[in-house]
Amino acid sequence: MTGNPAQPNTLLFVAKRSHAAFVSGRAHRIGSSWIMLLIALMVLGIAGVIGYPFARGVIAYDRVLNDGISAEATVTDMRTTSGSRGNINYFVTYTYSVDGQVIEREQRVGRDVFERMSRGDEITVAYLVQDPANALLSGSYADSVQRNQDLVFLIIVAGVALIICVVLYNADAHNRRLSREGVFIDGTLVNANGKKGMLGAYNLTLTYSFVSPRGLQIQDKTRVNRPDLRFNPPTIGMPIKVRCVNDSFYRLM
């Protein structure tokens, strides 16, 4: 859908409804640092919940590796599973005795370790005295496949959370700079094209034009989600406001 044909219009068009308060003077800045901080804390909290099991696995492995007590164990079962990408996962189940109590544990291993084992093999494991059920293969069968996978997932979760927080910080920094250093400049809506998106979204691509404080004629595009304008697109030629810091740092309000 394209914007209505140009005609005389003095009604100011605000591309993002969240900017309306700032444009009208009812708000002293664009956006809110508190909201950005709240979102960042939520992201970190979710990352913590998702990453905790992986971090726990890495820590548990290192504790057993550094402080574990050796014990003889017997391989009781071996199995494989196929992953969604066709990869094969290998698992070994073994039993060992601690103070007369028989403990059974399954551990994911690499292919090389798996192929060197058979049911009934006598192997060596290491376990924690304070938590005997927490054990790992040791000696010639020591394997870190599960730890490495947990570490990779932990790094991915932490990395994604960090990237999101950096994006939020930069967005807030841009909002603060535009609010503090920018000036309002009058401009004109040149074109508006809408396209339906997912989950009821309506993506409106806006082309606008304005003259910068240095006298440079600038024409640019931006896209906003405006479901409310699906059947009533803005009129071409409508006046708009641009918050401008310099010729390369500005934003359609």
C-alpha cells in the first residue's frame, strides 16, 4: 500500500507514537534509561536461568577432576542417539561402589572412548567424597565431551545476553545524545509504503526529506511498525519533524 497522493496538509505526522510526547514537549527526552535497564536486567536474568545448568555442569566436572577420589567401576550399558542434524551422541553407563552403596551413572562420551569400551569392562572413575553420585570417567577413559558442550552453550548464552545488553546500551546512548544535543528540524514525508508483517505487524517504509543545519538537503528512509495505519496511510507531503545532531546523526520523529 502506498501513501495517499500529495495534497496540502498541515497535520504533523509522527512516525513513532512513542516519540509523540517528546515532539510535543511533554517529555524531556526520547525513550527511558530505566526501561532499558529493566529490559537488560530481564535479559541477564533469563540468561542466568538458561545458562545455570551448563555452568553447573562445567563446575561439577572441574571439581571432580581436581578433587575426585578414584574408584573401580564396571560398564553396564552403552547406547547411542541421533541428533537433529544427523550427528551421533554416545553414552556409557557404569556402576561403582562407595561405602557399600552401589551407584549407577550415565555419562556422555566421545566416539573414540565409546569405541574402546565394551559392556562388562572394568574402568576407573573419580567421584566427590561429599557427593559420591557426582562421578566421571578417569584414567585412560577420561572424557570431556559433555563439559566442552556445556561450556560452548554457556558461552553462547552469555554472548547473546552481552550482545543484547550492548545493543540496549547503544540505543539508550543514541536516545540521550539526540535528546541532549539534537535540534528539531521541519521536513516533509516523501513516500510511504506499507507491508503486512507477522503477528499482526504492519511495516511502514517511510521516505522523508529535510534540510540539515548546514543547509544540506537530505532524503532518507526508515521503517516503523504501525498497524493502526494499515487502512489509513499517511498523506504524502505531510510535515514531519526530524531530530538532528549533524548531517549523519538524525532520526525521524
